[in-house]
Amino acid sequence: MIPISVIPASAAETVTYIDRTWDETNNKLVEKTETAPATAITSSSTTLAGGWYYVDGTVTVTSRITVNGSSDNPTYIILEDGCRLTASKGITVKSDKALFIYGQANGTGELNAIGNGYAAGIGGGMLGKGGTVTVNGGTVTATGGSSGAGIGGGSSAAGGSVTINGGTVKATGGRNSAGIGGGDGGAGGRVTING
């Protein structure tokens, strides 16, 4: 059993991030600076519950990270400027889970997620459908495992819902898999790029 890092709420820091939302009425992205009390991601952070997290410095997590935030209580990650999170076995976002990624003013925070086995870089595990992934900023590089999408479904699984409102996204699928969408043999899912 892999130990789970638990950080008390008192360890939370107030962190600034850039929020981007799509204004349907005016057909444009709306950007504003916000703050949130967030908990630092460490090398032992293998499970992220619903709530706010941030990356400070250079952090490498060598086990696959599991996101447990739901659509009602998503998981939010803030990539601080000049900082980098490497998820060397990827990030699992199951079909009923939700992950939002934010950057700061300069947009120089980075997330590098590398899927292992037949899993997506960010999204479904082996044979798992991807959940909701929204990128609002920073640089996100996601590489699928041997048959997984970069962002989306694991092998033979659908991609889920992926929205890009800002930042830089570099997504590469494994064999016969989408950069963003379904794994090898899986349906594409819903992909929205705003702005």
C-alpha cells in the first residue's frame, strides 16, 4: 500500500492564480486574478482530494497521482511561476472526477505528466475513461502510455471532457491514441478550446 501524504489545513497558503472563463454572451474569454487557500504538492502527494493545491519549486511524484475531486468539489492545481510538477507515472482523472489547472501572471509554471503502461498522461488509467480536465494556464505537457491518450482516455477508453481556456498544452498520445481524446480504440470525448 502506498502511503498518502496528509497535510493539515493550517498548512495552507494563500496563492494567487489567473482564472479564465468563457463568456457565452460576448463570445470571449474573461480573465481575472484570484486567490485561494491551497496546500503544497510534495513528492509524496499521491492522492489529491477535492480542493486547492499548488506547486512550489521543482516537485517530482514517482507514483501515479489520483485525483478524487468530483464535479461538485473539483481538484484545483495552481502552477506557480517558475515552478514545475513532474508526475512521472501520470495523473488519473476518472470519468466521475474533475481537475482544473491554473497558472499565474507570467504563465511559466509547468506540469509534465507521463502515462505509464496503458494509461493516459492525464485522465483514465488502463482501460479507464477520462474525466473532466480544464486547463486555464501554465504549460501542460501530457504524454500517454503505450496505448493511452496524452489527455483523455486510457487504452480502449473514451476521452471524457477536456477544455482549454489558456496556457500552453502539448499532448502526445501513445500508439493509435489521440493527443487529446480517446485511447487506442476509444471514443474521442468532448474537446473545447476557447479563445
